[in-house]
Amino acid sequence: MAIEFGLTPDTRRDTGLHELVGAAGDAGFTALGMHAWHSDAAAAEALAAGGLRCHEVLPLIPTADEEATLPQARRLADAAAALNAPWVLTIFAEPLDAGTAPVIARCAAMFAEVGARMAVEFSPLGAVRSVSDALAVVEAAGGVGRAGVLIDVWHFFRGDSTWDDLERIPLESIAYVQFDDAPPPVSDDAMRETMHRRVMPGDGEFELERFASTLLARDWAGLVSVEVLSAELRERPLGEFARSAYESTARYWR
């Protein structure tokens, strides 16, 4: 199995679905992330017409409050079913504990009913901060049959994860990779840094060659989804942005 390339869209860019599908397909991507509001038959038809599949719907933010979380999970499960998406991207505002673990398991079971799994995204800005934290959530969700670890390189390099974590994580536990880069921070506002100051792979300071080669040397073959969130790059024409995202990423994974 070769590396597949997808695009996780920047929702702060005002873009229509058909324009997004066209730009992603023309750039060379074969997969596109979708938000839950793009979950009807027309969206599925647009993807199919553009030769793309949906690899993720997003985002679920589970808490210990079942009444708040489970309806959100149901909407995402319905979206995953409509788009035949294998993953539901999940981020965490509350840590894994006795209150959240049962809710996480119920959400993962809900996704499993439609053939999807929970993509556990760790982040130094959230409550699940590292690869090891994410692996614990995967187990709480029901194991690799129901969940996997989403490795966003921004969170890997800016957070608590280590090279040893990347070298040891079971390959079957990896959902997919989100790829990007970043320049040196200009402030202590990490949320602004991650949401508005990412750059194209190769234009920042992350050790992306080492990251990619570490996984390739272990014979990992999966999906790499480009997620470049940038106030500056949002001003570029979408087609130009998508082509640059594809070309700057693919060279690391050949």
C-alpha cells in the first residue's frame, strides 16, 4: 500500500464545496476532510464526481456530559455514514478519566455502527497532550478496532511527544497523519500560532524529513492529510494553495 494524500480544509477560508473538491482533485489529492454540515447526498455526489473520497469528518469534542456529547456524536456518525468516511476526528477538552471514558466508548461504538472509527487527536493545547495519552484513549474507546491515533505534526513537535514515541507506536494504532510546518513562534499565544501561522511543509522549522523517514523506515503506509492553517495563505487562490500543499508534502513521502 502506497502513501495516500488528503487535504484537511481550513474552515476559515470562505470556499464552496464544489470549488474545494475541484481544487483538491486538480492538485493531486485523492481524499478530502469534511465537516459534519457537508453530510448530505449532494456532498457525497460532489466528492464522487471529483474522484475523491472523504477520509475524515470533524470534529467531535467529547466531555463527561453525555447529554451534550452523544447528540454531537450521532450527527457525526450520520455524516460519516453519508460520506462513507472511515474516521471521525476527535479532540479533547477534558482528560481521560472515570467520567469521560464511558462517553468516549459510547461514541466510538456509535461510529463503529456505521463503519467508522474515532481518530484521537492529541494536542499540547488540549487535555490529551501526547502520543502516549492518545494511545490510552484508543484503549478506552475499545482498541484499534474502534479508534486510532491521529498524529498532527504541529502537535507532535510543539507538544510532549518524543521521537521514541514515534518509533514505538504500533503501526496499526495510527489513524493517519496531518502534515504541516511552522516558523519559530512570535508570541506565547499557542492557539494563534497553530490556527493562523502554519506554513507549507519545508518552509518552517519542523524536522519533517526525520518524521516521515521514521515512519517509512517502519514500513508505515497510510494517509497523509495536509492541514496548513494560515491567515496569510488564506489569501492565496485556492487552486494555487492546494497545488503547493500537495507538492510540498508529497516530496517527503516518496
